[in-house]
Amino acid sequence: MRTGESGFEPGNVVVVTGASSGIGRAVARAFASCGARLVVTARSADALAEVVRECTAAHVRAEAVAVPADVTDAAATARVAEAALDRYGRIDVWVNAAGVGVLGRLDRVPPDDVRRLWEVNVLGVFHGMRAALPPMRRRGRGVVVTVSSLLGGAVEAPYQGPYAASKAALITLDEVLRQELALSGDHGIAVCTVLPTGVDTPFFQHAANRTGRRVRSLPAVATPERVAAAVVRAAVRPRRRVVVGPGARLLPAAHALAPGLVRRVIRRRTENTYFGGPGTAPETIGILHEPSGDTAAVSGGRHARLRTAGRRAAALVVGAGAVAGVLRVRSRRPSPLPS
């Protein structure tokens, strides 16, 4: 992908799936602020209209067009690519950000919920790849970015089995695509897998909840804007995998060193901290089969910015305390005798 002084070349064409809400919406905004020409897609036409307004107001050179589509429909996804080609003549970046969630025990989640989740999270990415690759191959360059997750990519947690498994499948799908592009000689096309930690999006409001338990406050989370910035960087300087968010590097390392301990901690915290007791919430189907509509938003209201500021302040205090301690120790050392 061509780069300018800012890293991103204004005028490059970017397609973003799942752009009505959460990470996808933040990604569309981030590219727009760099002057991209965008095609945004999701099921919610009204929410996409708002996204287009946000994008065109973000930069004097930004353009955006909405193409409502369900990524589970291969023909509809192909029409998104056709719209980008008809309007802009090419596709430089395709971002697979559409995704849904299901919470519940594996033996109690309805099979139809799991089937729909996999159609969106995995087949949706597959359809996106198939739509993006032909025009990229004709030009000899392009970047495919897939938003996966550390949940499934590095660790697992109870009650999120179908979701974690779908995100793990995306890592394999991307890796296979890289190998096939190398074999076919398409060295100008890059594939990047982005693996965030927990992100402050409406995910848990939108997920189907089959646990009958209220989802409580989750651990330290990243802002959607932080993940979006990582996606833009990946498009400018593609890397095989990019981890982003609090503990994104520490958690996989800890799991590799002490997998049993990490699994126990995650299991206990999920059970005792992140979910309420039985019967504290009704079972819901979320947005599995319906667009997000009026509930579409970038943030999930978990105050990730405040948490980030708190973590940085705590780190600053700890660092300052460590420096002060070293200085005190040094000040107590006896001065050397004169020679």
C-alpha cells in the first residue's frame, strides 16, 4: 500500500464490513480521518447513513458510500466489492470487522445460534476474501485485514466457546490465504490478522445471552479507537499478526509459560466475577438475526478511556515510587573518603 508523510495515502480505497457499530465503525472513522475513500457495509442501513456522515466530516478528502449487506450472503458481499470498483475503480484495503457473539454453555446454546454465529464470523470473512482478492490480483497489490481476537487466538474462557472457536478459525483462514498467495506469486497482497484483547464495544449488549446470567463489568479493556488505529497501521505497514490492548502481549506469554494456572484464573474470574448469578438476566437472542439499528454505537459504555488513564496514572505512580526509592538508597550510601 502506498504511503505518504502521514503513513496513509489519502484517496486509497477501503472497504469495511461490520461498519455500523463497534470496531468496524471505529475503523471506518479512522480511515476517513486519513482521507480514505470508503465503502462501508453492514445490515443496518440507518446506522450506515450515520457512519457515512461521520466519515465525510472527518477529513476534507474523505469520501464514503454505504452499501447495506449481510456478509453471510456471498452474492451480497460481492456486490459490495462491485460498488467499490464502480465508484472508485479499485480496492486497496478490505477490512473484515463484522462479527456477532453468543454466550452460553456448549451443551445449552441452541444449534441455530451457533450456526448463525459461524456464518457471520467465519463465512462472512471467507466471502469478504473472495470478493476482495480478484481486483487486488488484477492490480498486483492490496491488503486484507481480519479482526480476530485473543479469545480463541491465545486463550479460552467458559461460556464463549462458539465465539472463541470462530475467532480461532479466522487465524487459520488467514494463514492458509498467506500460503496460497505465496504459491500463486501474488506477493503484493498482504494479509494481516488483528487480535485485540477485550474492547469497549456494544458486543455484550448485542450478543445472544443464553446463560440466564447478567454480564458484569469486564476486566481492563481497550478503546475501539485503539484497535482502529492498529488496523490503519496494519494497512500501511502490513504484518502477519498484530496484538492490541491491555495485556495483549503479556497474556499469551503467561499462557505459554503456565497454561494450567492461566486457565484456572480465567475460569474462576469468569464464573465468579464477570457473570452474575443464575436467573439474573433473561435469555436474549441479541442481533444474531436482526440489524443493530438504534443500538449501533462505537463504545459499549465501559469507560475504557478512564480505565486506560487510570492504568497509566498507576504506572506513573509506581515508576515514580521506584525512582524515589533508588534515590533514597543512593543518598544513604556513605560518601567516599578523600584520597
